[in-house]
Amino acid sequence: MIREVEGDILLSQAQVIAHGIAPQDPFDTGLALALRERWPSLVADYRHAAHSKAPQPGEIWCWSGVDDKGAVRSIVNLLTQDSLHTGHAAKPGKATLKNVGHALRELARYVADEHIKSVALPRLATGVGGLEWHDVKPLVEKHLGELNADVIVYEVYRKGVKADEQLG
């Protein structure tokens, strides 16, 4: 079931937080920056993994780490954006609906395979990614709507406000 909430996704009690990035993302804007500030090892681990196998748009990269309270937090990075250029000159490009669809399909497979009970995500690919929510929302509904998990979409960001996620 998909529920839309208002609040701070960093305060989510969902088992997984998912968000969109680019293959060579510097994690320096938006939710990616907030995640980097809270879990610096996320970015270090991503860069290490990216050197081993270059991530491709439409894929996902999963990470788990321990937060400042000692709890395990899992983050699924959805590669929704393209890259501009290659190699050291690579910079994040804009998201595409094709990449979003592929990444959401991979996320759905991950949630099912790993028996994830809940996942929180923002209005995916609508900030830095540059897409419109009315175009992305049907993809979220298509790929995540039938999961046997709570899917919490943070429609409105409210810093420091814990959303009423109604997690079962």
C-alpha cells in the first residue's frame, strides 16, 4: 500500500529509505546531501563500489550502516539520472522516466526478495532530477503499488517533523 505523508524523511521509521542519484553523483544537493551528512560512510562506500563496477542508470545500489543511535539504517540509491560526460569529467545529468521506471522495478524486486516491510521515498526525481511528479507518480504506483510492504511517499518535506507513517 502506498501512503503519502508530510514530514522529514530522515526521521522515517521505514526499514529502507530510497532516493534518486546519478552514476557519478557527488551527493552535494537535496536529500543526497542530507544522507551524506548523516551517514558519511554511505558516500565513501558508494565511491568505492563505483570504482569496482561503474553503476548504470536504471540500476539500484543498496547500502546499510549504523546511525548515531546504534540502529541499522538501509538506503537504496536509485540511479534515476544520466551522466553528462564520462570518466573524471562526469557530472550528474537529469533524470529520465525510463531510468526511473527501471530503478523502481529493481527496487520492487529488492523489496520482495529481501522481505522488506516498509520503504520511504521522496517525490522521486523531481528535485535535482528535473522531472514532474505527475509524470513520475504513475511509475511509483505501477512498480510499488502491489508490494506486500508499506510504501511511504514524502510528498512535502518538513524539516524536523516526524510524519504519521502508520507503519504496521
